[in-house]
Amino acid sequence: MSRWLAIVNPAAGGGRCGKLAPAALNRVRDTGAEVEVVETTGAGDATPLARNGYSRGYRHFLAVGGDGTSFEIVNGVFPESLTGERVTLGFLPLGTGNSFLREFTSRGVDYTIGAIRENRQRPCDVIRVRHDRGEIFFINMLNVGFAADAGALANRRFKGRGTLSYVLGVFGTLAGLECLPFPHRLPGDPDWDRRPVLFLALANSKHTGGKMLMAPHADPGSGKIEFVRWLPLGRLRALWNFPSLFTGTHIRHLLAFRAAVERVEFDLDEPVNVIVDGEVMQLRIRYAEVLPSAMDVAV
């Protein structure tokens, strides 16, 4: 019988998670799993809850909420689990984005409960980002440039409107679109790339913002970071091409570029807007590197 620590964000999905979580967790218990439940009361709470759970011997964690909940849990069990026992993360997607699980299914809770019942799991890469104040870890996607600016605007002005928040952020950012350089270098590059860009994406899985197929070639078990770059577009051309982000066809654009790499270095002068696994922050990134098969996911 597996022992799971379920970390619930009752505010996820505009409060939807708090209402639906008890029934979903009872279904997990019906599989024979032992489940302890703890709830967050504010942003960032899942990280110390996961860290405490790891210190108490838990190695199976359930993120009950959205992408932000799983991001916080990952940062609670890393870096400790790199030198200790590895962890398994499962997802009860009752939040807004739930981008990572979309890599495997659109069935959400039912799919995860089946994975727990059948003890079905697979190795998953983790990406470590070193910045000037420390490090963070993620399993989905990090964006800088347009996508991050849209997320920051949505968080600042339109928060609480679900997926509509990000759409409003996108159109607000388009209205004042400014493409800036984020000096970066891939393995084998002799010099820093200092050209302005529309956005850069560092992906472990394909989706962001729920249904946006930002990195269609990403694979969370590949041992690589899927790097996507799009050079500047004008407002009208960016708006015209926006739907292609939901189909993944944007990477065929003449101004787009992708590569699968182990590491991406940055030479930033100051912190910039970053959106990572649905969380908006400002970071002066030094580098990102992949940690191959660093954890398991219940999928």
C-alpha cells in the first residue's frame, strides 16, 4: 500500500479545487492508497509543506490544484531528493492551467487515479535554473519575453478570471509590444546571442497556459531541454500568428528556432519577467540545466 501526501490548494481554479478535492481524494483512497491531506493557505505554502513531508519520510506526493501547486511541491523536495530517495509526483488537476498532465491525457483526475491504482509511473526530467539569488526547479516550462510579460500583466490586472486572465494579458501585452534581447548561449555557440526576441521558451513538456502547444517537440523523459526562440514580429503579425501557438505550427515560422539541449546560459544585466509552470516572478537567470530522470511521475 502506497503512502501519499496530498497537498491541496483550495483556492486553485477560482476555488473550484477546494470544493472538488475531498471527493477526488476519497477516490484515491478507494484504490487502497493511504493519503494524508494538508492544505495551503497562501502562495508558496506548498513548498515548505512538501519539504516537511519529505523529512517525515513521504516519497509520494499528490499535487491537488494547478501547475503552480506542482511547481511548489517540486521546489519542496528538490534539491534534497537529488542526494536522498527519489520521489513520485501525481496530479489531481483541479486548478486552472494543468499543463503538465496534458502531456499524457485529457482525462485529468480519472487518469491519475488509474495510474495510482495500477502503480503506473515513469521517470521524468527536472530542469534546474540557477539565478542570482539561488535556484529553482521545474518540470513544465519557463518563458521569458512576450509570454512572461503577458503572464505578469494577467497576474497584475486580470487575476481571478481563469484562462481568460491570460488571454487578456496577451492582448494587453500586444498593445504595447516591445521585443528585447535576453542574451543567451546554447552549447557549442561561440558567442552570446544578443538579438531582440519575441520570446524564449525552455521546456520540459509541450504545453503552457493550459492548451498552448509552445514546445511541440518537448519530451519530459528525453534528458534534454526543448529550447524555442522566436525573433521579433510586429504587433499585427504577432496577432495573426497567435493561433499557431495552440497548434504548435509556430515553430515552422521563418523567424522561429528550436533545439534540444542539456543547458542554456544567460548573460542578463538585471532581473526580467519569467513565467515558470504558471508562476510569475522576476529572475536574473544565470543558466538552466536538465537533471535527467530525477524523479518519477504517476502517469
